[in-house]
Amino acid sequence: MARNRTLANLRADVRFLSDTQGLTVRHVDADLSRAINQSIQRFREMVSANAINHYLTSVTKTTTAGATSPYPFQTLDLSSETPAVVRVYAVDALIRGNVVPLTPEQFSARADYQGSRGLTGQPAAFANWTTYKLAILPAPDAVYSLVVWYLPQATDLSADGDTFDGIAGYEEWVVWDVVVKLINRDQFPQLYATATAERDALKRDMVHALGGVNQRSVGTRRDTVGEKTQNRKRFR
């Protein structure tokens, strides 16, 4: 279940924890709202990078056969997606009726997926070319259906009643992150250290509590390094 907090709630929490309820001229609502939105964007990327997938969405795309000239891979362009792409986290391919997760690669490995069999084959990996463009490796030898999992761009909170879902009360991280900014601006070094410690402790608690949801145990985690090595050997 979502635990939504309004923009007005978040501003009030920031003012309470930073003890700035009366400083409405120095810390105006517009400045606090902008700082809150910045911290929300940072929060969404932070939790997504820690395998907490609450904010991811997906889009289905279809490949063509062959490489995108003049490259040794096929380009998958996501620049027109709505909502816009912030970061791609996974790509699944439908191959002979089976869903096959593609191995994430560094773009520097873009030429490793070619060999004696040529430039094309069943998709085995993907690499970010830009934020919006992916290299599909090797270039597909036929038409394949791909599901791209990505973090979508969030719309800024603007009206007092606009809401943000902090999952399980972890919007408190957003609040403390803004408090840190306020204290830094007001130049209180001792309070800055305390507020930073509170924010960082919340992150540790959040990753511990939410990072294990639907995750396999450590002993059965995917060997992504091994997968990349085997994938490259297949195409040499």
C-alpha cells in the first residue's frame, strides 16, 4: 500500500526538523518545494540503484534484423518514451517463447559480440550508448520482442496537494536531505553533521529493509561477471 505525503506535508516536516517554522522569508515555500523535488529525484535513483524496484516501469519494443549502420550493434532508441527515461535497469528478450534477461554490458564491450559467425545473432546483452539509446548485442538476426525496464522521469510536485509515495515512510530521507541543505545554507556545522548522520542512517535502514524484497539469497545471486565472459566467448 502506498503511503502518500503531500508537498505541504513535506514542507511542514522540513520546517519542523530544521526548526525554521518562523523563517518564512529566509526559507520561502518556493525554495523548499524546489529542494524537495530535487531530493525526490535523488531518492528515486538511489533506491533503484539498490535493487529496490518500486519506481520502475516497462515498455515493450521490437527489434529489426541486422546492425544499425555503421555500428556493429543495433540501436534501440527510447528518446520518445513517455514518461521519459532516467536510467535503464534491465532488458528482457522473448526468444523461442522464453523470457531471457539480457546481460548488462559496458559500452566498451560493444565489439566483443562478433566473430566467425558475423555480426548478428540472438540478443545476449545490452549497453547504454546514451541515456536514451541502447546497443543490443549482438545485432539481432531476426525480429525479437524486448521489454525494457527503466526508471521514468517524475513530475515535480507543484501544488500543495500533490503527493509523493515514500514506500513505507521513507519519504523521511527526502525530508532530512532537504534539512541538510538548509542547515548547510545557514552555516551550522555541528547540526549539519547530525542531520547528515540521520539521513545516512535512514538510507542504511531502508536498503536493509527493502533491498531484500523478492531478492534471492546471497548464495544464489547471478554471476554477472561469468555471464559476460561466457557471452563474449560465444561470439569469438
